[in-house]
Amino acid sequence: MMLEPFSPYRASEFQVKFSTSEWERQEAHALRRAVFCEEQKIFESDDRDAIDDHAIPIVALSMMGVAADRVVGTVRIHQEEPGLWWGSRLAVHADFRKIGALGATLIRLAVSSANAMGCHTFLANVQVQNGLLFRRLHWDVIEEFEVYGKPHLRMKADLAWYPPCPTPETGLVALARKAA
């Protein structure tokens, strides 16, 4: 009798929400370190900065039924001055980057939740290779510049495309598309 090998479990549903527990915050920081320090080598040993002291972390959780399995994506938002919000440190785990809905849903919740909190302008400094994703999500390029030795785009979200999300603690659901 020959048994066929089976594929490992792959989550098909992800909850994107404000980080509400310590393990979510710890895994979000670990993911940022993996992406920005180890993979991209933008920072030497840690990417944390003063913004983390007041930023709101958002996480994408892979779901196993109704239970969260792990943090597979993150972004942070902060209000620089009344009505002016920034998004930064968008990171998706390498194993989950082909699930296009993750980055887009993280961005959507970031802007929509800020919109619910009185945002009139939402900005982000985006690595050039991610510019197309942001343009598809109704962001405009304001300027091009270099930061940490890498080309970036300062981009502004079109808030008309981001209705206020009054429940960011429960957030949004992202679904993985089935392979054809």
C-alpha cells in the first residue's frame, strides 16, 4: 500500500486587527526584525525607534479555525499632529507574501482606523518596490527620496477609498485565494 504525501496545513483566513495582547506585540517586533534587520539589512540589530513608544501596532494573524496561530504581517500607525497620521514598518512574513490580500488588508485597516479617529491626511514612506501595490490601493506619490540607503516614495492615501473602521480591535478578515 502506497500512501500519498500530504501538504502541510496552510491557513486560508487571516484576521487583521489592532494588536491587543503581549504575544502579538512581541511577534510583530520579531517579524519586523526578521524583515528589516536580517533580510533587508536596513537596521543592524533592531528597527525600534521613538515612534514605537506611541504607535499603534496592527497585526495579521493566521487563523486555525477560530484560534490565532501566529503573526504573519504587521504595520504600525501613529498620529504626528492632530489629523496627520503616518503608517510605517509594513512587513509580511516571507512565507506569506504571495497572499496579496495580507499587505492590502493591513494597509486598509491602518488607514480606515485612522480615518475613524479623525485623520485628514494619511502618509507613508514606501519602498519603491511596493509603490505599485500602494498605487492600486488609491495612494498618490508626493515625492521620491532616499532613506536608510534605499529609494522610497512618500505617498498619501486617498481617504475617500477608506471608510472609517470603528472596530479595529476586531479588524478585518483577509482570505487567501485558492491556487488554480
